[in-house]
Amino acid sequence: MSDRGGESTFHRVVVAVETDAARYYGPEATRPRMLNSAQAEQLLAHLATDIRALLPGVEECSLIAAGALYDQTQLLRPGFPVFEALEAVASGDDKAGFRPALVSVGTREGRMPDPALEPRTDIPLSMLLLLPLTMHGPAGAISSLGQATEYRFLEEGQVSAHTANWLQSAFGVSVTHARFMTLTDLNALLRIQLDHFGFLPLWELLDAALSGRSEPLTVTSACGQVLEWRDGAVHTAFETFDHWATQGLGKSLPAPRQALAGGYSDWTREIRQYASTLKAHGLELRFFDPDGGAELTGTFFVQRSTEQPDKSAAAITEHSFGDMGTIAITATAQVRIDHYYPLQPRGLNDIHALLRERAPSGLSLAFPGTILYSERTRKLIPDGSGQDSAWCDRPRIDA
């Protein structure tokens, strides 16, 4: 990664800090503190002492650090925007070229000099927090140091006890372990984490984005969903229950009992996990309609059913399953049935707002606690639409 002059380069590493994540949640939750300019200088002085013991020759280069801890989802994003902002702030308007120095970036009046350096408060923090650190210097020196970090950090990368204690006090966190890591090591750790939970294809998509891969990449999830990385985003089909059960991944499952309901719930859970993780890493999951191929925009999708409602059908039926919450909402109006599917977390609120606006008061609402479908047609139905449906005890409320 070259600077504007082309005579020096950057090499990016991190200090990985393992903390007690319990303090980030609950009624007395706290987040790591950001360091002011003076504290950030002290931070970098501690880190420089440790890294010079690991990497002889690093004193020929500049070390650049931010006085903040970040979740890995904020740091591991396409283009590495936290590092880009850190290096831009450190370089400033200096046109004179490279000079070795310790360059720390801290807060002024509680704010970082660039919004991209603010730790995001909308990200649930994990036990692993990251402090970005950049080495900046002549291309030859940086190349040698970069190679050295790949094995020295892995074998001897733990920070000193003195530095770990200082990190704990300065940031207000409980430090279990702290060590220098390369971005390669960090990406490998992410792979292990996602593979452990059955999401190795998700890591492949993230790796393609982080590495700036220009060629398309197609992966298949554990549930059989095909996802493609291309044009700077991940693309996949959004299967409504009707499509999933009749033409898609669920077409071979038996119709009776709760087989289809449970299967579609598993599909929904997985696709939501992919969407939320990709979003946390700054990536967009774009859905398209498998029936027509058009991209689905907005926060929710509406499918017009080919079925006709019974007179006894509930006006609004919320389909859910287990701990998944609402999966779809069916609305009936005379001879028409529409199924609403949230595509984003706020999509459900938008669906509710739309239905409140369009529907008159006094309509019957049903919350069956499962996904209601016809075993004959393998399609969603509103509550009260027939006796061949798969359903469990269902409360019904007249609004």
C-alpha cells in the first residue's frame, strides 16, 4: 500500500485484546474508553517498546496508532476504512515525504478527528477487540518487516505484562490476553470462528471482499442457498415460502405436520445470519426474485398469492416459528391474498405501518405461533382458510 509519494509504503497490523465481554451488556454496560491525545501518545510509546523488541529495524519506520479499540467487524471491512482514515489523519498535509516518527491519534473534546475512527456504538462487541497499528517507511524496509511479522508475531507476539496492564487501565477493560497480530492471522482466526459454527461459505464471501477480489465467487450455504460475490456485493435469491416449498430448496421435504414449517424457519434463520454478518462487515446482501430475476429493493417484499381466501379467513395472519419471530405476514382483502416478507430488520415495522395505514379497524388478527400452509398446495394460507393446513393452537384476536 503506497503513500502519495510512491517512495514509502504502509504495513498494517493489530493488537488483538481479549477482554471480558460481559461488561458490555446488561443494565450497567460500559464500552471501552477512547484515549485523548496525551493518552494515545503514552499508548504508542508502550507499543513501540514491545514491537522494537520483536522487530529489529522497525525504528527506521514510523509507527501510527489510534487511541481506540474496535470490534473486528468494524476493522475487517472492504478497503479497511479504519486504517485508511488513521493513515490519512497521520499523514495530514505533509508533502515533504517520509520521516520516522511515532504518530498517535487521540480524541479532542471526546471526538476522533475523523468519523471513520469513531468506534461504532451500534455493533455488539465481542470478547476480541482490536487496536489498529500501522508501520510506515521505505518500501524495502517495510517489505522485510512485513515478512518478519508473519512468523515473529505468531511465535512471540504477546505484548509485555506492563503494556497489557496499561491497556487495561487506560481503556477500562479487563484484559485476558493481548498480542500483536497480522491481518492474515486475523482473517485466519475469523475463518476458524465461522467454520466452527458452520458458516465457512460466509467466510469465503468475506475473504473475497476483503482481498478486493474482482472475479465472481459462488458459494453454497449449509442449507443449500447459493450466494455470489460480484460487483462489490453479495447476491442471492430470496425464496418466499411458496417458492421454497414448491420449486426451491424445500420442494423435496414432506408436506405433513411441521416439516415444511421447520425447514423454512431454518432457511430464514440462515439467510438472516448471512445478511446480519455481512452488514456488520460493511457488505450488502442483495436479494433477487427467483421467479423473475429482478432485484428486490426496499425493506420488505410482497408476493401476490394465486390462492383465493375463504370468507372465514383472518384479515391479518402473522407466521412465526420458534424463536425466529415473525417470518411472514399474510393479509387478505376480499378475493386477494398478499404475503409480506421482511428483507431487513426494520422491514417488519414498515410492513406493520403499511398494513395499519391500509387496513380498516375491526379486522381479525391471528398469531398462530407457526407457519400456516396448505398441505395440498404447499403454499402459505391465512388463518381459518381450510382444514388441510398444517397448524398448531392459534390465538386469534379481533382488533
